[in-house]
Amino acid sequence: MDQNLTPSSPEQMQRYLKAAQIFTPSAPIDSQELFAGRPEQISQVVSAVAQKGQHVILYGERGVGKTSLANVISQIMRGYSEQKVFSTIVNCDVIDDFTSLWQKIFREFDSLREYADNPPEEITPESIRYILQRNLGKTIIVIDELDRIGRPDATELLADTIKTLSDHLVDTTLILVGVADSVNELIAEHASIERSLVQVQMPRMSRNELYELLDKRLNLLAMTVQDLVRENIALLSQGLPSYTHLLALHSSQKAITRNSDCIEKSDLDNAIRMAVNKAYQSIANTYHQAISSSRKTIYAQVLLACALAKKDNLGFFTPPDVAKPMSLIMNKKYQTTGFARNLNDFCEEKRGSVLCKKGIERHYRFRFVNPMMQPYVIMQGLAKDIIQQEDLKNFS
């Protein structure tokens, strides 16, 4: 560790380590006390959980906080429910089929563990209904990363399970967490489950929600942040809370080593450098593949403009959305024809397939394949001096 980043006293070290406990970029939130924002989504999910026969599919881009919300729902329900609430959360794996998934779930409940160790001859939606109806009270089962489940027939069987639990008014709520395609696949298997399936979209967090996240945790550290730095952390995060955690972690730790209670621009500069240098290797490799060339090109600038472009709730943008940030970056007027080829190249394997596109020719919409790439691209733009922190507000 660089000497100027090393805590110089036991008191500094204690605060330094506390910052690492409060800001957790690599793990979802599991405490209602630390959860921030999402009032609309919380209301939708809680309302569904409170009703027999209702189930939830929570969907959105990766990294928007779906798992964190699912984690705190049971805590919220325990605070309001008059009956005992049982809950668990399990992750789907590529090797899972319907049976192995439910064996995972059964293992999580003391009263159901016998069914994991000695499963019925055949685990079916009807046998699951029979087991849940006789062995538990109010139950919340979160099935995370639905899109990773390995067997195609598992989705169809989950749809059947939702239908039979709903038809028999079993007091168990399934909360299925996945990306948008998971919704389409599930409903395609059983159009009749739409009436019993509450679809809750998780958009990227608003700037005010990211401010709430940041302020709530800084209060626990007895720290403040300069207004412009606070704004830039939110802008850099692009609605993805894990990046707010990451930048706030490194910024607050840098301020602590300066023996300061206020995060300043220099602290965020340091956090950006650390985030770029310590990024996941897959993200760094894809970025460099996307922009690298043996001759001078504008790939880095176009990818940065894509990252800064205005997007819809599912992260899609159009070529005209890219034109404004591209013009600001290049300091001259750019039309879509000036970078259309670059956009298409970014969708090809030779450029790391960093973007994907949907639609028809002349009406394509683009999106980052990995949402976590978008803030990384912006931070690379800052690290390479293509843009400055002071410029970020011009792109919001």
C-alpha cells in the first residue's frame, strides 16, 4: 500500500476498516437499516407478499440492486406481520434443474430438511404445493439469478408451481429475481400466471437515491462530502449502486488517511484511479479490446460517448443520444454518421461485443452487454484526461 494511503494511527485504522464495513461494492445489502431508496418497488413487493396467491418477479439490469431489495423484504415483513415469517434466498446455478433447485430450498428450512435429504420419488409442482401447504406458515422464498438456471424445462415447471400455489392459496410467496428476458420466458410458459405474478421492474437508481445511499453511510462514519464530489460520485455511478459503494469506499478511506472528515475532489481522483486499476480483469480486457487499434481512431471517444448518453429504464440508447456527448467530447458538432460504424463494430466479437443492438436497420437501439462496463468507461475517460470531473454535469 502506498505510504500516503496508509492509516498512521490506531484511530485512523479503526475508521479506515469501518469504512470497508459500511461501503460494500462486492456484496448486496442485507440490512434494512442500510437500505436506501426504492420506495415504489418496496411497496409493490410488500403488497404482493402480504396477499395469498400472489408472487413476484423482480427484474432489471445486472447491478441495479435487485438482490439487495430481495434480501430486506423479509425483514420489512417481520416488522409488520402479526404472524411468524419464514424466509430464505437461494441462487440458481447453470447446473441446476427443477429438482436440484428445490432441494436447495428445502435445505434452508429446518422443517423441510427431510425433503432435501430424502426427497419424494419425484419433485413436481404439485408435490411442492403439498409440502409447503403442510409444513410452513407465512413463507418467502427468493430465487435469485433465475436467468442462470441450467435446464430450459425448469422455467416451465416454475411457472406451473406458481400456478398451483396460487390456485390453492398457499401462504408462500415466490420472489423470482432475474433480467428482463426471464420475465418473457416465464410468462411465455403460462399466460394464465400473469394474474398471480406481480412484475416489478428495478430501474437504475435515481441521483437522489444514490445521494441517500451515500449520505446514510457517511453519517455512520461521521463524515461529509463536498457538494460537487457528491454529485460526481452519483454521476459516475450511472445508477448502479455498487459503483457508489466503490467510489465512496476509496474516497472516504483516502480522506481518513489525510485525517480529514470531509471527502474532497482529490480523494475522488484517487478513488477513480484505484477503481480503474483494480477493475475486474474481464471488464478491463473487454474495454481494451473495444478501443485498441494500431492506428489513430475515435473508438475510445465513441465508447465514452455511449457511456455518457441518455438511456431508457432498461439501459438502451439510440445513435442520436450519443451525438450530444460525442460533440462535447470532441469539441465539435458530430452527426450520427460520424460514428455509426463504430457503434456497429462495438457489437462485433472483434471489439469484444461490448454493446448489443436490437431493432431494425436505421432504428437500432444499443446497450452495454455488461452494465458494469459503463461507469468503468467513464472513469477511464477521466483517467485518460479525455474529460474532467468538472465536465460531468454537462452530460447529465
